[in-house]
Amino acid sequence: MSKKSTKLTFSVTEEMQELLGNCKKEFFDDQNTSEMIRELLLAGFRSLDEQEQAKTDSEESA
């Protein structure tokens, strides 16, 4: 991650709050919430890229 960062503020629904709390306890107990959010966002972006690549690959092979 780059050394320069930007603050971002967003609202979290009750459902998301519960999911984040559970995720923090289970996977990110040793990290602060900001680091957890950064890692979850990056994982989501990677997943989207992989899905898009798989879609492109399947269209090219059809």
C-alpha cells in the first residue's frame, strides 16, 4: 500500500455492521478496523477482476 492515504467516510447498515463485527472477530482480530476495511476492499476488487477475466475468457472461447 502506498504511504499516502486519503480518508473516506461512509455509512454502514446494521446488517453490514454485524458482518464486519463477525469478520473482525474471526479473521482480523489482530488488526485495526481500518486495515480490515482496506483488506476487504482489495479482496473485493480482486474478485471483481477475476470474475471479469473469467467472463472475457469464456466469451473468447465460445
